[in-house]
Amino acid sequence: MRTLVFGGSFDPPHRGHAALLRAAAERVLPDRILVVPAFHAPLKDAPSAPAPVRAELARLGLIARLPARWGRRARVDMSETRARRPVYAVETLARLKALDPAGKFHFVCGRDAAASFPRWKEPARLRRLATWWYGARASRAGAKTPPPPRHFRRLPGRFPDISSTELRSALALGQDCSDAVYPEVLAEARRHGLYSLDILDSLRKTLKPARYEHTLAMAALAEALARRHGEDPAKALLAGLLHDAGRRFSPPLMAEYARRRRLKVPEFALTAGLEPLLLHAHISEDLARREFGVADPEVLSAVRKHTLGDPQMSRLDRLVYVADACSPDRERADAAETRALAFVDLDAALARCVADKLAHALSRGAWLHPLTLSLWNRLVAR
Ligand SMILES: [Fe+2]
Ligand SMILES: [Fe+2]
């Protein structure tokens, strides 16, 4: 029996995957096709969507999209998913080979995965277990990744150049990704609240349009700053999306919410009495936990500290604070300058943002929250 194996994270499966699988089927003419979602691909970061959901997405976005001739012979192989640990391709192929010793196996993957083959587990053995296929990208002709090893055969044609990582952040930032993802995959992802689609839907309903636009602009900037400064872009993006969730309430309702939920805001009585708007960051943190099930303490901290600041701020806290203060939708004349500075010297940008915030508060004779003052003093003393 001739088996075509397509492994990957499929987080989410996209049109590039579908085109690759179809081209491989037409070239290999398999008796059966196994799409094998990884529980956690060994060389990749942990996937954001749970494995059983990715398996369903792979069925919708890959198998159901194959021409009937191939669709009939295709199924999702759940072996790696059920293993609940990272499974190496060599394990999967060896297992399939043991079940069908006379069978011929063909393995297909994208250009980047093929290039990383020498780092896969037991590459020499792996190479003998299957015939290897890859698909070249439609663009990025001069991309820096090395060419795939010579035993890889190239499928005819070129394949949409879609990165799942970029796709996840585009989805989380509310961008139209219909040219990359099939609608049924998107609908299923939305049903499971993947890729922050549930957060976006909620923000769209609860925030004023300008606040929603600010959120998207700020989250995109936070993500870019995280990339620049070696922080986790997904955490920065998530903190960005959530940071102003509490702005759905008017200031009097913020005070009421914070009181009812017993939020631990330093100087609560003065804050609630004099500057209740300042409570929204703690409310956003509370909503992040309760409504969106966010449990990551680093993300929650960045959300909580984005307004008042804190003398103790992690790098993620600081870059989220800065991204909020100088996001591209801010009209202040020097926001662009601060933004540029943030990519070069995050702490210098932070000092500037805190100074601006204090100056603005003083200019209107406002009460200053002690956390912001402590942050300022700490930055000066540094
Ligand atoms: Fe805010
Ligand atoms: Fe904000």
C-alpha cells in the first residue's frame, strides 16, 4: 500500500497546507492519505490550540478540501495527538511501517520544515523510512533558510507563502485572513475561542469604535516591541488585546465594579473618589481572568500595570505600558518619536511616557497615584 503522510501542527491549517497536500496526492497517487496533527511538534513552540481541536481543523481545512478522489482515501491520524507528548516523525513512520511492512511511505512537508530536516530525530533512519517531498514557496525567493537536504523531491508548482505564526497574530488583530484560511476552519476556530477570536468579538461589542481601534493598534505595537526585545510576542499581543477591556464601563461603574469585586487597588478609596478611570487596568485584569480564562501571570501583570505603572515592572510590563502610551493612534506630536525610541531603548521610552503622563496630570491639577510616582522616582534613581 502506498501511504502519503502529512504531519504538522496545523495551528491553524491554511490554504498553503491544503494546496501542498493536494499537489502531493496528485504526484504520489497514494492508496491512503494520513494527516497527522502533532501534539506538540518537537522543533516548534507549543501550539496555541489544543490538539483535538487542531485535528478537527485539519479535517475541515485539509481533508474536506481535497478533491473527492483523494478525500475518500484520507483521514486524520490521531496517534500523535493521543500520545499527549511531543512525538518524533521517526516514531510515527516506524510505527506505520511496522503495521504495513511492505508498504511504501511518502512524507510531505513545507519548505521550512524540509530545511530543518537535519535537526529532526534520527535523520538517517528517517530518510530510509519514506520518500520525502516538499513544496517551494510562491514568494520570498531569497529567504534565508538553507535549501532542503538533497533527498527531498520538489513537488511541481509553487505554494502560497503563509506562515501560521503570522496568521495567528493577523487573526488576533482582527485582520481579514480569508485569502489564507477557509471559512469553515475560521468558524470552528471561533467556536472554540481560538486565536483570541472570542476576545475580539467581545471587544467589538463592548468598546467604543475608537477604543477598539486603539486596542488593535496598541496590541500590534506591543507584539512588534516584544519581537524586538526578545519577549514572547503572543503574550504581548494578548496583553495588548485585553489591556483596555475594562473601558467598557463608565468611570462611576468602574468604581462600583472594583468595589463589588474587591479588586486590590492601592489607595483604592482615593482612586475611586478622585480618578476612577485609573481603575480600568485592574478591571481589565479581572475580566481577562473571569471572562476569557487568561491565567498567565505575566500577561495579567502587564494588563494590570499598563496605566498606573509600578516600581516593579518586568520587561513585558514595560513594553505593554510603552505600547499603550505611544500607540500609532495617539495624536500627541511626539508619539512617533517615542515609538521609534522604544525599539532602540525601551527604558528611555518608558521614562518619557511616564513623564508625559505625570505632566499631563499636573497640567489639569489632578491627583497623582502613588504607584506612578514610585515608578517615576525609581526610573530617575536608576
Ligand atoms: Fe488603558
Ligand atoms: Fe490603552
